Amino acid sequence: QACGTPSGVPNGLSQYIVGGSIANTDAWPWQISLEYNGRHICGGTLIRNTAGNLVVVTAAHCVDGSLGNANNLRVKVGEMRLSQNVGQRMAVAEVRKHRSYNSATINNDIAILTFTTQPTEGSNVMPACMPSRDHGVNELSYVTGWGTTSEGGSTTDRLMEVSKPILADSACSSYLGTSYKSATMLCAGFAEGGADACQGDSGGPLVAQRNGIWELAGVVSWGYGCARPELPGVYADTWNFVSWIQANWS
């Protein structure tokens, strides 16, 4: 069953989300919009479990506290423009937040959502693949979302993408200090800033193409501001959570 092989391609514009470009149709078919009471609050990523069913990986902070009430959540799949409502809006059966998630340190910032009924797959609905290996240093990655296109700005109606390198843990620690936990996090960005996820992109995918297949390398988690120099964005490191995901995705 297919994953990580979309019919669309990235824009590939490195026109230095923030510093990003409008995504091409069907390039990121695993991107979902998580809605709380009908309002976009976070992104997320479709993946496929061993039974062949789609589930969503998102950030734990997106479904923390009252936000984790499945009855108030909907997952919108197959959408490029939030205002168009051409995608499928799916009910959430269960919210599974990492039990070691810490809202103070934002550690273990990962959660899984299951569907009450399965979305229909097509060119605009396809899961990303689970990571087959740990990320490489300076590996090119893409982050996508409908978050603000400038720090403190308003969210965007159109899905945006931006490319940036995944940095070495040592670089992340030197930029971010003790808040950065290399066992559960990764960071990505340019030393000069200018490309980043921002408010509203939380929970969304950081993907890397490996052997022609797009894998979920990270989950948008936190950062100091957006696209600031020497403050790379931080992601839950999916590779470190593979066993947790597999234990919670059925």
C-alpha cells in the first residue's frame, strides 16, 4: 500500500509558513488540518498502521487538556485551501497523547489520532512513510502548514511549504541550550534564519525524501519566535518514537 509517493512535486523555490512558497496541488497529500470546534488549530500527518488503516500523527501540545476532547476535534484531509472545504472532514475516535509529554519542557511532544471511519484515499490523500532511519546531518527537509507567514502575523488560507536542513544535535544544543533534548527532538533551519514553521503549523510534518520516498522525520513542536537567526525550529524526532507510534496506532 502506497505511502510517501505523491503525484505532485515540491515547488522547490528557495525564496529566501515564513520564507516559504505556496504548495503545489497533491505535493503533500499527508498534510491534515486539525480543527477544534470548526477552527484550524494545528497540522498533522497521515501515516498507515500495520492493519492498513490511516491514523494521524500530531503534536501532544495540540491536544493537551480540553483540546484533547475527541468530540470537539475534526481532521480535514485532502485540503489545499482551508476556505474551500473540498477536502474530507473526519471525526476523531480517540486521542492518544504520549504519557510522558511534559507541557513545561514540551518534551515527548507527540500524539496519535484515530478515525471513526477511514478517509477515502486518492491523489490528495496519501500517508507519509514512517522513517526508515535516523535523520542525517544537513539532510534537506520540508515543513508544510497553514501557519502564520510572519511572526505574529495571521494564518494563511493556502498550504505553504519551506525547505531547510536538519541540523546536528550539537548545533541545536549550542543554539537552543538545555531546552533542546537530543533524545527526543531534532532541529532544522538556517543559521541566518528566514525559513521556519510558525504559529498554526504545530503538529504538522517535517518530511525528508529518501530513496524517492517521503518519510516523516519530525513533528512541528516549538521554537523561539519564527525564522529568527540562530534559533532553528524544533521538532519531535519521529525516529525516536517509532516504537511508541507502532504501539499506539492500532
